[in-house]
Amino acid sequence: MDKMECFHLLKKFEGSSFISHCGIKLEAADFGWVKASMEVKDEITNPFGFIHGGAISTLIDTAGGIVCWTVGSRVCTLDLNTSFLKNVKAGHTVFAEANVLRKTDHIIFVEVKVYSDKNDLLAKGSASMYIVGTYDKIPPQW
């Protein structure tokens, strides 16, 4: 299986109604790494017009879950920590880059960085993901 076939399998997450509602899209992927995006629309801003912290956390959690798929694991989130560094208003697009830091028999540790469309670092996140099964459509290395 080539990288393009793997990428198309990973994009299936976009079919989730919640992910679709949030507007999260998979931009690029490789083994142990993904890049996802989300348009900052009025619906996901706080009362001051900035992207809501919960929207950024959702993007981090989603990218963190998908990056686990790239190493053949289906997961659920055990914990998620987010540090907010900067913000943007509606009309921008934000990008999350997620990496697998370590995979054990039961847990995958990931880190995610969120950038603006002007390449400003907006947030950093880390998560522990519990392995609930395999995503056997993705090969162990690709």
C-alpha cells in the first residue's frame, strides 16, 4: 500500500458528524505524523471573537487521535493538556501538526502544535492515548 492509499484511508475520519461540524480536515500524513486544518468561523469563536479554546483543544485531540491511526492503532484519549500561547479571530485557518512521541503496548504519547495561517504558534498540546484496538487497514510501516 502506498502513501496516497494510506492518506485516503485516514481521511475517513472526516465522515464523523462532530469532526465534520467542526470543519476539521486532514491536510497531510505520514507514518507517525499528521497535519490537520480548521477554518475559524464565527460559530467556533468566544464572545470576544477569538477562536474558542475548546475548538483548539478539539483540533489537538482530533489530530492526536489520527496520528495514532498512522501507526495502526485505534485509540481513545486518556488525558489532554493544552497550553494556549496566542489567538486568532474568525476568517483565519489554523493548522495542527501531531507527532507520535512514544508507543507502548497500551498507550501512545503524542504532541501537537497548532499554528495560524500566518505561521504563529497558537497552542501546544500533549496527550496520552489508550490503544483500544488495531487499525489494520494501515500497514505497520508505510
